[in-house]
Amino acid sequence: MRVLLPTGTIAEKIVRKAAAGFDADVVVTGKVASFLTPEKLLSIARGGDYDAVITSGMCTASFAPAEEALGIPVYRGPRHAADLGMMLRLLGTMEFSRTVPADEFLTRMREDEAKNRLEEMEEEASCAFFVRGCRIGGTSRMKVLAEIMDAHRLPDIRATAERFLAAGADIIDLGFGFDAVPADVKRVFAALRDIPVPLAADTQDPALIRAALPAADIILSLQEENIPLVGAAIAAAGAAVVVVPGDASLAENIRAAEAAGISRIIADPLLQPAGSGLVSSLSSFGDVGHPLFFGAGNVTELIDADSVGVNALLAAMAHECHAAVLFTSEHSDKTQGSVREMRRAAEMMALMGDRPYPKDLGLSLFCIKEKRRRHEPAIPWEHSRDVPPLPEELVFDPRGNLRIGIEDGWIIVEHQGTAFRGRKWDEVFHAILADGRVSLMDHAAYLGKELYKAELALRFGRSFEQDGEF
């Protein structure tokens, strides 16, 4: 397959290096590859006997007219010239996109393939038992149990449950504190009656456990004090249970639950927080004859570190321990997003198969750092100017100031009583400019900076303060 590779002088060396060994014609069209126009492409491609053209992934022009005139596909290449070799190796084996940069297209394709593979694996997996259609244990994927602490105190319990469901929770765990009464439990379960995943009642109080039956699919947690009081009722309701050690050992409490007639048991050896026995507690996660419960949230909530990496590592530990259920929570601000992170981590572990490491799976948990640095060519210049500091006197825009904030997943910009709402900074920025709300260039630059900070705050679940550091 003979390929035309239009490029710019800045990236020429990298493109020629990537094209070495392929039937490719590298043509310099200007200083910057992304400035290529359809007319320029037509002028260099006609009469070249090419089978395909690969433009820079940074191009924003539509090459559909050029493709029609040439009669050959004009694919969008990667955004970074360093990734071109990856695309050339696959060219001819798959159809690339005309509009989506090749690196982004491949990432989406691999992610879609990984998700399809996960669905197939789950459908074919064995399990110890089902809980409302959800496979527990066996060769099935580790299930994410998301805790809603003090569920009876939340003014809109359904909104929280639906948020966790959208984030990937397999099981919604409803926690009831010491101030809860049976009526609270019944009310909460009634509000979530049609939630399409198993619901767990998280309490050791026998009265609250009874109130949760038969609506609860799982009861957390049984031990030697409450098994004699509610074991028979749980068995009659057909609920699954999580059994924990107390004054009696885990094995003793499991035997007591079995004696009460409970058949679906998940064993929780109790994972300890980091610094308080985390490593030694892992030795308890052996084969106990029942699926294992891994209390990752007990670790993530009690360490001042970003939850993304902590959750990924805990999921890997749970995978090695052959755990069936991953417990997580978003009780504190620092652990917001843990449900989504733990679901992605559980999927990564499921995709490992016979691989020795959870990498190159099609899914990842990269958030800030990148897997590999790309080395783009240096920007050529003839003269340089060191910029001076900003003037001390601020000139205000005669059209007025704008207040920027974030609210419920939206970027909000208020100007003279009108609020502009959007999800992306550039869309909000364009709307404000189009409406004539900004007249000074420096004010527009400031606005773009603050709006992008607001979008980043939404993306990473952080707070936002106008004029503050991100």
C-alpha cells in the first residue's frame, strides 16, 4: 500500500523516521503540518498513484472533498508524529477514521474491544451463587460494592444510589448508623425498590436487619452476637450475607450462619488500614470455602493519598487473594470517584487472564501521568523575547466582570444577571464571546484560563475558586 504523508518542516525528521521501511512518500507542505488545506493536499496528491493519504491528527479541516476528488481514503493520523509508526503498521488491516485522530481512534477501539471482552467473559463465567442476577465468586469479575454511609440521613438517597450505579457499582450498600430506627430502613429500601442491582443492608443491629428483610438482597455483617437472633429470618428471606469475625473466629461464625440455614455466604476476614496491620491481615484471605469480601474502603479512606493509585493497587491485591467483592466508599471528599476507579480496576484485573501484569489491557487508570512521554521536535525560532511581568494597574473590561463557578457538573458563568451553563470550557467561552460579553483581549485570555481551570475541577472532582490556584 503506497501512502502519502504530508507533513511540516517541524515534524519532518520524525515522520521520515516513522515511515522508514514502508511504501510511503513524505512531502513537506509547509512549516506546520496541521495547517494543511484540502486544496494543498489535492495539488500534491494528484498523479502520485497513492492508495491512501494520512494527514496530521492536529488538522481541523475537512478533507472529504479532497478524498472524493482523489478517489482514495484520506485518514486522520495521530496527533503526535511520534505515534505514526503505530498507525502505519496497522494500515491495511483495519479502517481508520477520517475525523478522529488515529491515536484517539485506536484508544477508543481498544477500549471498546476490552469492554466487549469483559461482557463475554462475565456471561461465560462460573460463580458460587447469584444475587439478583449478579454473579458472585467463581471465575466472575470482582464485584464493586459501593457504600452509602448513613443512608437514612440523606435527603435524596435515590440520587446518590443512581450516581454510584452510573459510576459502575455492582451492589449498592446502604449503611445505617446507631441513630437509625426500623422505619428509616423501610423508607430507604422503599425509595430504591426498582434500582436494578442488588441492595445490601449494612448494620449489625438485629432490629434493623429484620426491618430490611425481605427487601435487602445482602446483609452486612453477621457475627456471633446477631446470628442467633436473626439467622433464621435471613435464611427464610433468602438473603445472602457477609460474615465477619468478632469474639468468635470467622470460621466459627460461618459455621453458625450455615447452621441457621443461610446458604449464600460471603466471608470478610477484615482488611486492616495501612499502618495498622494491612500486610498481616492479608494472610487471613485464604480459601474458606466461600467467596471473599475485600474491604478496600477501609484502607482508601484512612490514607492521605490520591485514591486512584491506592484503589488500583488494592484491587490488584484483592485479585491475588481471589476476592469476589470489593468494598469501597466515597464518604470523604478525598475519596470522591472511588466507585468509578474501583470498577475500572476490577475490570483491569479481569482482563489480565494469563498475563503476568495488569498493563496493555485496553483499559487503564491513568489520570494525571501518562504511560509514555512523546518527544516532539523543538519549535524553531530566530529571535526570542523574555516577557515582562504583568502591569500592576488592572484595566477592567467596560462590559463588566464575570463570576465563574461550578455546580452539579456544570460550569457556571454569571454576567449582569445572566448565567451561561456548559460542560466544556471552550463551549462556554464561545457562547460568551458570541454574546458580546467581552471586549478586551487580556480579559478574554483571563476568561479562557479560568474556564479551563473550572473544567479541570469538574473532571478531577476538585473544588474551584476563581483566581485561585488549581
